[in-house]
Amino acid sequence: MTGRWFITPGELRRQGILGMNARNGSYIAQLNARSNYPLVDDKLQTKHLALDAGIAVPELYGVIETPHQVRRIGKMLEGRNDFVIKPAHGAGGDGILVITGRMGEHYRRANGRLMDRESIQHHLSNILSGMYSLGGQPDRAMVEYRVKFDPLFDQVSFEGVPDIRTVVYRGYPIMAMVRLPTREADGKANLHQGAVGAGVDMATGETLHGVWHGRVVDQHPDTGAPISGICIPDWSTLLALAARCHDLTGLGYLGVDVVLDRDRGPLILELNARPGLAIQIANRQGLLKHIERVDARLEGMEAPEEAAARAAWVGEGFAQATG
């Protein structure tokens, strides 16, 4: 079943929908100091920050910073059949190259296509030139461990790795969704490239509705499997992990992306100082009432574990207020 979530301006206000202007002016500008942006805009810096705090991230195999290193990429990749290449300052999944295996001298991408070493070198050169970076500035390329996603999402993912995006407000996880790769998104978990976003019940960690290209969907477009009813394991632990990222970055409004690796467990993939608003469609709820409840109840900063435990109260309180 598919349909658009049409709603009047008055209903948007009643539902507590957060718009882009309010998000930018009232929350991002007020709670996210510019001096802290590099902590999340630079994925390499984010990775080191998380490691210093004892938070698990995908293993870093190497960093490419110069054309000379590009030419020697074959040596870095010796003995590695799968890996991910990504720009350190990329956004929205642009420039991420996922290699799932090798066939002789060729590398197999997540979509099944083969590419040779020269093609990988060309891609690395594009990253260094700033083709995928914020503002088009010269960049660095990261080569890292390819996450093997938990079989929990086998039926609702096409080739790529699903991730869990949680919006954290003043240390409180207030809304979450699972982003599910599709064929159209080339196996990436980015909504603007065609991935599916599935809302998550904050009290239980169970998936709800889905959103795909702004439309509400009940099934994955490639597999046909139902999106709702998937219970994410150790949900309270994942909320606590997301909450810790507030102290890690000093950002009062951020998105935390976590992947569930079948062998290594939860890994922080990246952090975002400007998380998108489609998460509200996936959950069929607005962020504003969650934010207002945190503001009304917050009495000084609490430990991340306490903030995570209260996330269930935030979700239940919203449901009671709008039910």
C-alpha cells in the first residue's frame, strides 16, 4: 500500500511538524556551535573522536591524501577482497564506493558491476579534487572496513547496509528511523538517492511505517517484504550510544547513524549536524512536541543512559497527547 502524506498547514502545526527554517534558525543555529561542525563534517575526525571515547566504528584501513598515494592504492588493497572508499567531507552518501569482492584484477561493486584498478584510482582522484565534498574543497579519501549487516534486515534491504538514524536533542534521543537500501539507491541507505526510511517506535525499537520518495509505503520496493514489525535488538543500548554523541560533539541537535554489523555489533557510521526532516514522515509524527517535552522536563544535563531511558517516555508522551 502506497500513498502520499498530504496535510494542511494548520494540521502541520497541530501535529508539531518541524520545518526547515525553524530547524535551521531555532535549533541548529542556537544549539550547534560552528566551531564544533568539523567534529562531524570531517568523517575522519569523527572516527578518531569516537575511538578516543571507546565507541566502536568501522575499522580504518588507510587514508589517501595525495596523487602519489592514489597511484599506490594497489598496495593498500593487497589481500583485501572487500572495503569501502568514502570522502572524508562527503555528504548524502555521494562519492561512497562499496566493493564487495574481487574477480581476478577487477573489483565487484555492491550493484554487481566490475571495475578495474584504474577506475578506482580515477574515483579517488575525484574525491581528492573535492567533487563530493561540502563546498567543493579539496578532500581526503578513507578506505575502511565494509560492514556486513545483521541478517535482521535481510528481507527489507537491497544489497547495501541499512543504518539507524536517531535525532538527538540536548542529549535525548527523540526520534529514529531505519534507512533501508534499494536498487535505485545503488545499495546505499540515503533517502535522497531512493532508499526507504522506516519509522521506529522509541519505546520498543520496533519498525513502523516507511517513506519512499515522500510517499508512505508498507513494503520494500525491491523485495516486497513488509517494513513494519521488525524488532531492533538491544534498543536501549543503541539509544544510550546515540545519546553519548551529544557529549562527544557538544552539538545540541544532531543525527547519529548506527549500523548493526553481524560480527562486530553496533558501529557508529557517522554523525550529522543537519539531520533531515523526512524522519517525521517515516514516523507520521512531528519533532516539535518531542522537543517541547524535553525542554519542559529537562533539569540540567543527565547521564546519557538516563537520557536514553527517558526516550521511551518522550515517545509514549507524544502518543498519549495525540492519540
